[in-house]
Amino acid sequence: MAHQFQIYKDKAGEFRVRFKYNDEIMFSTEGYSSKASAKNAIASIQKNGPGAEIVDES
């Protein structure tokens, strides 16, 4: 698969989500205390991401 969400535990023991495209990490989230919260973050990105506004602050 060319793109995927990955849930992993960081060194502090928190759950994080990263999005990979063609084996390149595009972004990572903040740490969450539970895996359920990390899964909720994925669901929120999938639901709200396609309609998100693009803000150019350059």
C-alpha cells in the first residue's frame, strides 16, 4: 500500500499516529495516553481532512 496510518508507542510510552506515503513520513501527531485516543485522531483526520482549508502563511 502506498499510504497508511501507523499507530506506535514513543519512548515516553505514549501512543502516536504517523501518516506515511511511499515509505516517507508525512506527519506525526502529538502523544496520546490511550490507543483509543490515537484511533480517534485518525478518524478525525479522515473525516475532517478532505475539506480542510489550506492556509498559506509564507
